Amino acid sequence: MPPFNLTDEACAHCWDESVIVPSHHQEAVHKEECAYCCRNWRQEGGLLVCMCCHMGLCAEHVQKHTSIFLSHTMYVWMRELPGKEEDAEEIKDVNKLGVVAPKEYESAVCCAACAKRFVSPPGLTMDCYQCILNAISTGAQESGAADGCDVVRPQCPHLVCLEQLPNPFQAVPTSSEKCAFDGCDCQLNNWMCMTCGAIGCPREQAGGSGHALLHYTHTLHPAVVKLGTVTPSGADFYCYCCETEVSDVHFAEHMKHFGIDVRTAKKTAKTLGEMEYDYSAQYDFKSITEDGEFLNPVFGPGRTGMHNFGNSCYMASVLQCLFSLQPFREAFYHGRETRHQNACRGNPYNCHGCQTERVASGLLSGEFSVEGQERTNGITAREFKRVFAQRHPDFSTAKQQDAHEYFLYLLEQMRRYVKPSHDAGVHLPHPVDVFRMTMEYRVQCSSCRKVCYTRELDSCLSVPIPLECGLERPEGDRNLTDLEINASRPHFSLEACLTSLLQTIDIDCRCRACGVPATYFKTTRLGTFPDVIPIFVRRAHFDMETMTVKKLDVFVEAPLELDLEFLRSAGLQADEVAMPDMEEDLPHKPTSLAAKAVDEEALLMLLSMGIDKAVARYALLQTGMNAERAVDYVFSRDNIAEEAGLAAASATASESSPTSVGDGPAQYRLHAMISHMGASANVGHYVCHVCDAETGKWLLFNDEKVAESRKPPFSLAFLYFYKRVDKA
């Protein structure tokens, strides 16, 4: 119901031109959610939009807004009405959002100062009212941007200068054309050679026998097009020479050679992206989201889902894990009391503290997780995402991002911009310090045998998967059952991945202690152990042969209990001789950018391309030590040197401030984990599982859906959060 009484008479505020500002054409208006809390226009109380600054507010926070801005008295009240339920049979499986029916809502003009709602407001007020009603909402604007985030495929040089042979077809080839190889009747997902027009079937995993690839090996004709994907806007092209999906700048001309008029062509088959989506949505998706299992929905504080507003699942998974930890709850949630917001007089849309308290309250209050209230359950962290990522070239976009990279980025942003609101007289460490650990690096000279110990701060333990064990699947039919996939995938233990950290790395250099060319033997240990240790399993690796990033199709068995004492450093021993201060000689020594080690091979690869060392280090840290993505990161940014310099200055400032580094026993219990479904970190979907503190049961957080997990995918996650067993 509207918050104020209805009246026929307009008050004096309705005529005040100074506080009634119509929104400009194409200007987005915050009319879906309150700026201070997670209440929205779907709830019974609706939302009030300020006619002066166009800020969205619930009835409770209108009082705060008017106390700060005394002249902001006029508001447009809006409430979205429930829409009719769609017939399940009419809902189709699509990969792009289609056109939906327009929303219906009720609205009115109100004056908060006079506590009135008007039947017939005057002309100026009515004009502003209509502008706000017709304005696009910030949610719709960003959802539209997310829908347009298609993958940009590179132009293929082989197609640019392609020489086509005479058209072999008497009739236009269709999507139902059979494979041209003798004895093959495949008609599904076939490919046509762009040089000679020969039609071949796809590989085994797509239902064929690999005759399209066989045709390439015999003829070296580079590129093919997938039949049935030709539309006026393009088609699916693959180049065997480039070994990737490509685009064709002469698309229409090349199709015309085979008698295909792209202006009238219609899509009749799935694209590679859709097939990749389907493939990734098979085994891993079913295992991680526990498809086929009846999952019991759960409700209440700490069991609130987060709506996906366009590739935001990576952020939601990270936030769910963070606010499942007691230090974050104590720092940012105090029941109905929002301590930072009560004191803040700035714009909440631009305030890191306001948005952090907003998300914390939404997740932990239980107000948005009530059984039977599915329409209003769940929160949206759109403004949180915007304010924390407004200066980041990747996280500020609507594209999918890497959850591990976002986790590290968010910790640094919280440390810089958000102060915890503890009880008066209580001085506790910042909650991000719960992850802080000390990495200790030992270097020994092969000639003089002297040693040097250096320590660096980190917030996540990154471990590789030992590739020397082999990752090849058995040959044969690729259409495997779930049990066969489980049996054919290589299995590793998390302990084996952690043990790989103990391996010695050889670094050739001139030893300052003895002055001769020598080899430094570098080993890594942990100097301190944090209360919560995040362990990032590097499931993606850079294939030097194909120069592409590949996701390792393996199981990593993560135990519920983990003893990391074997990683603890013993420090300088009695029989060891320490080197002089040799930090400037160490190739691994970090710059002021951040106190973190980088992958030496990846760093050397970037340096060999002429990339500045500080920039190379920064790019590797931003991309999770992924060399290919780091190269793309460098060359896709015009101001990368300035960006790296700002990050270096930020790191220096952080290092100069006191930092609490906890230490204690190295026995841990698994508390939460983030899983990813998709071919690479920048596509697919993220979910997380959290062990519920009250019941001890595992909960699945899949966007706005929260349920008890029956089969947590302990072997398929990539970011694990282990909590020290002596902590509550």
C-alpha cells in the first residue's frame, strides 16, 4: 500500500521548481531498489524515487534522505505488480534473453514533508512524474549491456585471402546435407570446407566421425563453416590452421560462391558457443548443481540468495563465502543498526561502506529469505558491484570474470575503502586480515651454499595440479556415461597439489656472496598460518604447443580435514650460513606493486616479448598467472603502465600501514568452496557451497536459490576456504 494518505489538494512543495527535476532522455533512474537497503519495488511497501536527485528509497530510509537534504520533499511512489505465471511448456531453452512482457506497476506522486499522496498533481510535478515512470531503470540498462557481451572472434588471415575452387554443388547445400565421405550417413552438425565445398562430419563428441578434420589433413584447406548456422549476421567458422573459432570479413561473398544468399538464410543448427554451453552443462553442471537430486530449499539469516543481474555469479559466490565467516559478520552486520550508514552523509551509491553494509544486512538479516515469499526473496548487489569495480577495466563490465581474481581484488578494495564497525572500545583487525599469511622463500647458492630467507604477505595459497601424472582420456567413444566420465578422468588429491609447492626451482644468476655465476635453489614454505586459508587450485594452464589456455578436465579430491603442518617453515637453521642482503639480486623479488611471487616461466615469457617487468608482474597478478591472458591484458589497455603504477602506489601504501598477520596451528576444516562450470574462467557459471554453522550441513548457493546439498562436489571446486579447527 502507498505510505501516505490520499488528498485532492496539492501542497506548496508541488510548486517548488527548485526540487522538481525531470530526468533527462536516456538517463537511467534508480527506481527498482533502495539505495541503503535491499528492499525493492516488488515488496508491498514499494519504492519512493526522489524527484530532485532520482534516488530510490524505501519508506524507512526516506526519513534519512530528507534529514540530509531538507528540500528533497517530493517523491514518485512505485510498486511492481505480480505478473501472470508462464506456462512451463511455453518456456524454451534459449541462450539469449528474449523479449518479455512489459511489467505492470502502480504509482503515485507523494510529498514526504506533508505525508500526502496526490490525486491530481500540478503540471510541473506531473511532467517529472511521467519522466521518472518512462525512464529506463539502472537494472534494465545493465541487463541490456550484459546481453550484448558476445565473444568477439578474431579475423582469420586464411579467410581474408582465401582462394576458392569452383563450386561443386548443383544445388545449394543445406543443413541436412550428408557427410561426403563414403559410408558415412551423418547429417548432424556437419561442416563445409570454405575452399572446395566438401562436407564433412564433426568429431566424435559432436556425434560424427571426424571426417571434416580428416579432409583438412588430406587437403590442408584451412577453414570450414558449420552448416545451419548461416544467418544474415554471420555464421560459425573454424580454422584448422589457427586452431580456433574465427570470423570471416568476406562472409557474404564467400557464401555466394556456393550459391548461399545470406540475406535469406536461417539458423537451423546450434552454434559452437551453444554446443560448448551444452557440453559444459552436462556432467560438471549436473554434478556441481546436483541436477536430478531433490534439494530441500532453506530459508533464514545467512541463507539468502543473490539475483544474477548479468554475469554476476562470480561476485555472488565470493560474497556468500565472505559473509559466511564470523569476522565479516561482526564487522559489517549489527542487526537493524547500520552504523556506517547512520553516520555517513555522502551519496550511498558512491560509498563503499554503505554498499557493504547494505549487502551484509541483506544476506544476514533473513528479511529476504522467507519461505513462501519467492517473489521478494533474494537480493541484488548491483550498486555494490558498481562502486567497488568502477575503476577496474574488467570487473566494471557486464562480462563474466574469474571469481579467484575478483576475490583478491575485493579484499584489497575492502582494506582500502571500508572500515569495520566494531563495538565502542573494541579494536579488532580488519576482517580481510583473516586470510593474511606469510610466504617464506628460501634461496641457496649452488656454489657457496649460503642461504637467504625472504618473507612476503599473501591472502591466497595458489597451487598447481601436477601435470606429470598425465591427463589423457582413453581413446574410443566420447559419449560417456557419468560413471564412465568419473572413471576416465584423472584423479588428484589436494595434498598432492600442495606438495608440489615444495619442489625446488632453479634460478641461474650471479651470486653476490661468492661473486661467481651460480644457480639459486628456491623453495617455498609458509611462515605463518591464517585463521582461514583460501586454496586456489589452478585448473587452467597455458599450453605452450597450441599457445592457448586449457582447463584441466580432472578431479581434485579435497578432504574435509586438512593438516598443513608439513608446509611450515623452520627458518634459518644452526648449520646454515646467511647471505648478505641480496634481495636486489633475486629474480623473484617483487617490486612495490605487491608482496607476491609470480610464475617465473610466465614472467620470462612476457619479458621476452619486450614487456616491462613491472607491467608484466602486474598483468600476471591480475590474471591468476595465466600467461596468455596476461599478454592480452597488457596489449588491450592503452594505459597499462599508469594502471600498474597506481596499483604499485596502492600496494606501497598498504605495506606502510600496520597489518595484522595471524598465526596458529595448521589444522583446518573445509568451510566453503567455489565451483565453476564452463570451458574457461570467462564463460560459464559459478556457484558456491558453504557449511552451515548451525546445522553442520552443506548448503548450495546458486544465484537466488539456496538449498541443502546432498552431494557436495568436493572434487570439482577450484577455490577452497579452510578454517582453522580451533576457531568457532
